[in-house]
Amino acid sequence: MMSIDRTQQITATSLPELHQEMTKRTDKSSAQHASSSSHARACTRVSLSNQVSDLQSDTTQDINYSRLESIKSALAAGELPIDTDKISQSLVQEMFQLS
């Protein structure tokens, strides 16, 4: 379970207004970085349940990170062969199993 305590009121806004506000905040943040300790800031406090904390500290090594990195590198270099027929067959097979 995760809980979030907000110290600011949330209001509805449009996407362009949100983008404009975030641009203003970014500009202000870089200008006020030196004096930020003297200004009170609104913040969000997040607390995680024990289950989430346990997942984050899991050391069972379910993922082979060296293999993952080699796949990422091959994919980025365009050297990873992708069999689209095999992928589509697997998707169709899984779709029929869900029915």
C-alpha cells in the first residue's frame, strides 16, 4: 500500500496551461536555486508500505542483468534479429487462451 500526502491543493487545468506552469517553475527553480533554503517550499510526502520496501530490497537476482545489457546493446545497434511471425503467432495463441 502506498499513501501520498499532498501539501498543495490540486486544481483542474488544461495541458497547455500545465506545460506553461512547468516551464515557469523550471525557470524559477534555476534562478532561485541559491536562495531556496530561505523560501518555504510546498512538497509532497510519499510513504511506502512494507511490501513495497521489501520488493525494492529484493536480492534474489531474478533478472540476468548482463544478458539484458547485451540485448539492449544489440537492439540499439540494430543487430538483434526479430522474428515478427513468431511474435504474432504467440500473441494470437495467447489471445485464444484468454477467451
